[in-house]
Amino acid sequence: MQSSKCSRKPSKRQKRKNNPNVPPFNLHSVSTSTSFSEAISSVAGILENRKRILVLSGAGISVSCGIPDFRSPQGLYANLDTQELGLICPEDLFDLECFQDDPRPFYKFAKALYFPLGGDKRVEPSDSHRFLALLEQQGKLLRVYTQNIDGLEEVAGVSPKRMV
């Protein structure tokens, strides 16, 4: 008795496998001799035909804007004046119980984070933030998952419904 072939439609993975025009993204295929502009062109070529792009971002996306990351030697935790803020340790700044007891240290920190130059001039989004907004404008951005609290994605133009 011979088995009949399955009549299911091919999966997206099978279609990609059978279609050389839609290569999977693979950083390991980029040679160390590849120039930066070649690598960027390769990524741009891959993204050009994609829809529903999901982005995971962290503090690094905002460091070029002057907003520190948390854990590096130059980061927030290493340079936060806990005594000035009345905290025992830097992590207390983001502790819910500490915030509920006294939210003033967090708001003082947030003001310095959002307005590091003083006054009401906010930090400007980076090219990375603007790129996320461009992906959304082109109908390619599914979602941005970020741990950032600086809001620069929205300042750049990413709609809140795309942000998690």
C-alpha cells in the first residue's frame, strides 16, 4: 500500500527554502571581510521584502542620545548618586515599594533623564529610533518590544500601539 502525498499548502519556511529570492536573515553568513556598507546593504535588502518586522531593543538604542544604559561602567547604576536621591541602592529607583513610599527620587531622576540639558529641551531620538518609525510608516513594523522608559521611539514617530 502506497502512502498518498500530503495535500497541505507549503509553509512559509518551505516557500522561503524553495525561493532563493527570499533568503533568511543570517548574521553568521556575513564574512569578517565584509565591509560595513556591504553588511548594511545586505540587511536593507532582506528587510525590503519583509512584512511584520518585530524589533527587540534595549538601552543601547538610546546611548548615542546621551541616555546611559544601566549596568556598564559608565551606566546609570555606576553613576547614580543614591545619597542625593535618598536611596539605599540604585535598584531602589525602580522598586515599586520604594516608589510608593516616596516617588520624589524617581521623578527627580526622570526629569534629569528626559531633560539632561536642563530646561524643557528633550533629548532627540537617534537614527535607530527614526528607523523604527520609518518601518512603521512603510507598514512593515509589527511591534517594538523595549525595556526603555525614555519614550524616544514615540518621539521619533512610532505609534504607542506598536510599543510594548
